[in-house]
Amino acid sequence: MKKLLSIALLAGVALSVTACSSDYVMSTKTGEMIVTHGKPEVDKDTGLTRYTDQQGIERQINNDQISQMIKKD
């Protein structure tokens, strides 16, 4: 019984953590669509946008290459 309760609690925590971060779609000027996990961070000092892709890899793209950024529902 305790094992089942522990599994249920872990599943609930995992769902609440993933539900808090929204995915975004960035379209580039070349027509590429980039789906991110969580909100991308725009750094105006460096001119780069940092994001985490769907595989969990952190990446960067030049701000001038992004034509649109939309929160995915």
C-alpha cells in the first residue's frame, strides 16, 4: 500500500512540475519552426535567445533570426 501511495505521489509531483512550464514555438526568418521547452530567455546585451529544445538540450539563436515567438497552448 505504501509503495502504491509513493508512486502516486511521485507521479503527481512530476505532472505538477511539467505543467508549470509552457512550451513556445519560435519561427525563424528562414521558415524553420523551433519548439522549446519552457520560455526562451532573450538577452539583449549579447543579442542571443537561449532556449531548451524538446530533447532537453540548451541552445542559442541570434535574436535577429527570430521572426515570431508564440506560447504553445
